[in-house]
Amino acid sequence: MLEQAKKLINENQLIAGVALLTQCLAQNPENKEALTLRALTLMQMGQAKESLVDVDALIALEPGQLAYTLLRADILALDGQTENAIAAYHSILVQKPVAGNVVLRLGTLLQQQKRWDEALNLYSQAIERMPDFAEAWMARGAVKHHVKDKIGATEDLRRALELKPELAQQLEGEATVI
């Protein structure tokens, strides 16, 4: 049943796929793969509240699994529940301060909210812990640009490119937006 649900979802038959996943979960409510797939599919369908129910069930089954907390934070962010998402991302960083992907997601939310000081502090802490984290250097450079620290922005962006030259393509794309 699970494989058939996956096939339907891959064919963009989301409602039918969710229906099969619901049947699967009726037989085994602790099926983590079915819960995860249904949560992701429901979110794709714009049903964040229903999706969060499944993610909360996953967290209850495996409280220490940060991937589920990250999924919850991502759903909250996509649903526009910014403060709850920020709190969830912070809770992950308390447990795993070197989670680069979480730093970038949280930083992006903070930047969208124009919370420049918080974003700058977040990226600076990430760079302190992971000095070779090129994306954090680049993100901090972007924040410095927004707060009119052109010299600091240039230095950070230069360091990002030294660490990861392929970021130049991304910077070119952003330069056309600015």
C-alpha cells in the first residue's frame, strides 16, 4: 500500500496518495515513512495544520530525531508561522550548533523579517564555529550590505569566494537583483 501511495504521489495524484497513506496509517499508526510522506504531501497541498499533526506524531515517536524538528520548522516557515519557525530552528541549534543548513534557513527567515542584528549575530556565531562555512560568510556579507557596511560586506563575500569559488555564479544572480 505504501509503495502504491508513493507511485500516486509521484504521478501528482496527491489526494489519492494521501488517502492510501491514511489507510496505511490506520493499520500501523507508527509507520514513520508513511507519516513523513503524508506530512510532506499535505504540506505540498497547502494543508500545514494537518501536516503538523503528522510531524508531531513523528516527534512523539522519536523525540531526539532532529530531522523531524527540522521538518516541523520548515512547515511552520512555509505556513507563515515565522516566530514559531524561528523558535523551532533555534531549538535545533541549541542541540546541534554546527547545523549549517539550519543556520541558513533561520538566517533567511531573520533577513526576511529585516532582523539584521539577529541575522548578523547568527552568521557570526556560525563562522566562529565553522570558519570554512562559505555560505555563512556569503550570507553575513549580504546582511552587512543591507546595513550599509560595504567594506565588511566586501570582505565577507571575498572570503566566501576564497572558500568556495563556485558561489560566484550565485552572487552574479543576486547582483542583478540588487
